[in-house]
Amino acid sequence: MTVLAAGLMAVSFAGCNSDFFTQLQTNSKDEGTKYTVLLYTFFGPRHIEQSKSLKAATEKHAGWRDLFIVHEENISRLFWGKYSSINTAVARRKKAQKWRTPTKMRVYQGALEMELPGGRQVGPPKWDLTKTNKAYSVVVAVFYNVPEARYVGRKEFAVKYCKQLRDKGEQAYYYHGVTESAVTIGAFDETAIEEVRKGSLSKHVIRDRRINSIMERYPKLAVNGREERVVVPDIKTAKASWIDRISHPIRIPSKKGTDGVKPVHRPGHTQQRQDPRDSASTQEASDLDRIRERIWGH
């Protein structure tokens, strides 16, 4: 399987299929509101403190008063507003991406519109991947909203595809993250994939042939119902190559509500073991501290 690192750049955008368009009906405590704008995600031991700090600074300098934070285990997310129209959310997202701090830095370029967190259950509970009490599954499809293309309803699309696979006899599940929904096949114990370590290197070895069988039946990852290619940079040659996104094993998330569908590194290939303090998420958190003065001017 292929591990798509943070540096990958998706160059093929899944197109809109009008036959599948639906207006997402997400319930919330605020009647009539369905959408919000995700401004920033914080990880690490100081995620609560840092999210509150950024919220206060944004309120002071941007004058936005409808910001709110959702805290979860080891993660906090800063949101802007609650909207009944996806178009309103898109407009706010674009405004957030253009906004600059007093030192002319754009801190919300990665903002995106999404459904309000904590909405209604979409899909039969028995198909929910987080309820399997297993360790691994194989992701075969991913869905996300593309409002500009009028493609909204990623949760419904995922559940519909899950049903199609189950009608074919597959043991399919859905998983709804914060911004994406995934469809997977199979539910396997810890023994299905073994992490073999040698010094500072490790590799994952598939021990359950059923995982290989799934990837053989569904070799390419479906992204919004279509195949997608990405550009992968080669650090050694400084060149980039095109590859198809393919199905791959994942560790089943233990907690709903996050995009924590963690891929398993390509079985049989070695990787450098990292100290958790060197992770991208912790790096992002520490970067906030280091550049606070440069961003906000104080």
C-alpha cells in the first residue's frame, strides 16, 4: 500500500455528479444551522491553551465574535460561525483565507467549510466502523464535500456506497470524520498486521491474507466516486512522479469525530521510527509558539 504523506499534492479534483447531489440535512442545537467554517486544528498537550489563545487574538484583531472551539482528546478545533446556507459558509471561508494579521500574515489559508460537528447519525449504527471493536480495516473509498461544484452530502454518499458493497456480499463499514467520510471493508484483529522493528527502523507485515484479497478486489481508492492521481515528490532524486491513490489498511479509530483514519505504512517497507515529539502535529503546535510574535506583532 502507499502512504500519502502530508507533502503530497492532489492534482486531480473529483468532478461533480449531479445525480448524486443532495442537500445535507444535519441537525444541530441551533435550529436552521447546518454548516460552519473550520479555521484551525490544534494537536498536542497544549492544544486547549493554544486554541483559546488564537481565538482571543483573532477576536481582537479581526473583530469576529462568533468563533467557537470544540475540544476533544489531544485535539482542539477553532470554528467560525453557524450557517444555514453552504454558500454563506463558503463566503466566510474565503474571507478567512484572505484575512491577514497585523503583521500581514495569513493564518487561515487552510480554512474550509464543513457540516457542524455533532450532527445527526448518518447510516445504520451496525455499519459504523468505530463500533467493530477491531484493530484494522481496508479503506476503499473517501468522500468529501465540494461546495463550489455543488457536491455536498459526503456522509450520505459514503453510506450509500457502503450499502452497495454490502449488497455485493462485502463486510463494508463507513467512518465519518470531521471533514471526510471513508468506506472500508473488513474488520481484523491486532494479529492481522505485525510491526517488525529492527533498531530505529520498522516495517508492517500483513499476516492475514484476507487483507491482501480486499486490496486485490479494490486496488484503487475511490475519491468522491472517481479514481484520483497524486504527485509524489522523491526526496532522493528531487523529482516528482504520478501515482494512483490506492486502497490501503488503516488502524480503526478508537474515537468518533476525528479524521484519525491512520494509514498503516506500506507492508514490507521500512520506515524511520519517530519520537512522538517530532510528529507533524507537535511541530505545528510548537511553531505557533515560535511565530506568535511574528504573526501578531506582540
